[in-house]
Amino acid sequence: MHGRQAVAAILVFAVAFFATVAQAAGPKPRIDIKPQYEPYEPIIATVEQEATVYFWDCPETVQAVEVDNGRTVHIWAPPGAHRVQCMLLTIDWEKRTAKKQTVRLEFTVATPEPPVPIVNPYRPDPALQKLAGPVTVLKLNRSDASNLALLFHQLSIDVKAASAIRPGSRSSPFDSCQAFADELARRGAPLGLKGKYPGLAGAVDGVLKATLGEAERPLDRIKAAAVCETLAWAVWETGG
């Protein structure tokens, strides 16, 4: 960017060499810029008129980077109204004349909308919510938490409908607690979470055993559906 000192030096030279720097007559130069911009929208201003040198004067709240010898600037500005100024100096070396023009422009950057709070989409069983506490204190990345929560949510739906029967299988994966645990492990394997988060497997297993009992017991599908939805809620809460 041309600094004030560089432009001042050019003006001093022009005055000394040409005796005067006249204010150019005629219409103001046009600058291609919109009156309003959305938050984070690129702001690019281009002077349509050619000149020898362009000097942009911006307030401290506005940052500008010049390209094309200063004819174009890329502007970064916070929300609010802003005013910048560009001085054009046109030198005719053969006629030994120098003319300057100043153009001011105003634009506004809109204030961004406040972020929408992310609400947990899953609804835990109030009776089991406290039991899932050891899960909620863990920290998973948002992607893993979302994927695992969705797995538990879908498992809850399948348990309710008793529809998750593998082709060719004589029994449902929801006949016993052990079969349920095996089905959970089978569905969870593709997520690649085994060993990734210390304490996660133990916390989930503790909630399941406290709710459903030991592996050899028949599966209470109503409880299993409720605990799966509660685990979906708990795991989603861990996403950071």
C-alpha cells in the first residue's frame, strides 16, 4: 500500500516540478463498490478512472490491501457504517501538469445474526438421565459424538419395532441382553471408536448393565429402547 509519506513525496515533487497541482474539474471518479455488505462478504473497491497514483485513506477500524497499483483495494471492515477516501493524482509528464481528484465513499457492513443455540435432538428417559451421568462427563469430538448418538437413537427405534433381524438369522438380536450387546458392538465397529476415548466403553456398559441386567437375562425391550435413547442424549452431550 502507498504510505502517506510516499504520496506526500510525490505531491512535493509534482509541485516543485510542475509549479502547481490543480484540482481536476469535471465529475468525480466512480468507484465500483456496493452500499451494503453482508457479514464476511468480500469487499472489493475499484476506481474506474485511470490515474498515476492512488492514495486510499481508511479509518483505523478498516484494513485495506491495494492491488493493481492501488486502483483496486480489498477491504476488511467490522459491522457498522464506514467511510473511506481515495485521492487520485494524474501526471502528464509531457505537458508538465498534475491534477488531483478526491472521492469519498460510504458503505455499511451488516451485523451478523446471533448463532442459533444447538439443541440436543434426543430426549432421555427422566428416570435414566441421572444414571447416564458418567457418560455425559466424557469429551468426544462433535463428529464422533453425533455419529454414536445417532447409532443409539436408531437402535432405540429398532428395539421398539423389533425389526433388526439379520437375514438368515433364526433369532432376533434383541432376544437377550447378550444378543443386544453383540448387536451394539456390531453396529458400533464401523465408527472406529474402540479405544479412542478412555472410559467411554466402560461408562456405556455400566449404564446398560444397571438398566438391563446381566448378559444371560432376556431383554426387556421397553427398557432397552429407553436406555438407548437416553444414551443417544448422553453421548450427544459429550461433543465438544
